[in-house]
Amino acid sequence: LKLAVYALCRAVGLFRLAAWWTRDTLKILCYHGFALADEARFRPKLFITPAVFEQRLATLRRYGVRVLGLDDAVERLYAGTLPPRAATITIDDGFHSVRTLAAPALARHGLPATVYVTTYYVDKGTPIFRLVLQYMFWKTRRRELRLSNVAWSPDAVIDLTDADARERALWACIDHCEAHCSEDERVAVCEQLGAGLD
């Protein structure tokens, strides 16, 4: 339905009108992660496939969008010297896929980007706890999760075919571990659940 609405807007010229109306403003295109495998199916609002990212970069070039570095763009914005169709690209979180997928694509198109890195995880060298747990619970094909002596669940067996039970167990674990566990303990929980969820 959303794609049909976009197609209709494009057909009646609303995209051209919006481009003209906003021609002297700065557009900020924000990305997060780039799919190394199935992450775009797991969290499509957080991860983008390399092919779609390449298409978007090619579209920017094709339509003559002037992609500026963030510092340059902000300086020109305040000075009132932005070129028409100005944009900047930012990438949040600093996932590994930024270096392996996004940086080479940006280089191929000759486009700059600003990356905001979550230094906590860089310093620790650990995954983002809640995200990795959500991914494991999404990815597993196990029908049940057997637990032994965990503080976050009174149940010894979680029926993973029951969506509500699955979601309750996931968030009970996240809430408990974020409130009461050290980073090392959270990593241990990830390893334990990773084994239990295959």
C-alpha cells in the first residue's frame, strides 16, 4: 500500500514539487547498519541491503544531489551558501558493516559520510546486548528454550512457538540483565542463550 501511494505521488508530480519546494534546504540522510546476511529482514528500519544502498547512492548522483560532508554542510547552512539540492549522509552506531559494505560503496560513488560510533561497544568489543538477543530470538528455529537456574525467568522451558511467551522471555531477560548484570555477565548470557537457541 505504501509503495502504491509513493507511485501515485510520483505520477502526479508531488516528488518534483517537493524537490523544488525544498531545493534550498539541507537534507540529512541517516543510516544505521548494512546487511551482511539477513539483518534487513530482521530489522528493516535499522539495516539496509547493500544493493538498495548502492541504488540510493546512484540515485543521488543521477539527480545531481550535492552530497556534502556534515561539517561543510552545517557551515554552509548557517552561512546561507548551501548549493541547490544539498544533502549530507550520516551513519549511526558504527557497526562492522559500515567499514565492510558502506565505506566501499560511498568511495565508489565519491560521496562523503559522517559516522557516529558508539564508543562503549568499541571499547568493550562486545555486541549490543538487546539487539543480539532480539536477533537470536528472531533467528532461532527451535520450538522451545530450556533454561536452568536463571534469575530472569521462573520458567524452566519457554514455548518458542507461542509468540507472547517468546516475547515475554526475551524482554524479561533484557530488562533483568540491563538492570542487574555487568557487561561480562551479559556476554555470558548471550553465549548461553546462543547455545540454547542454536
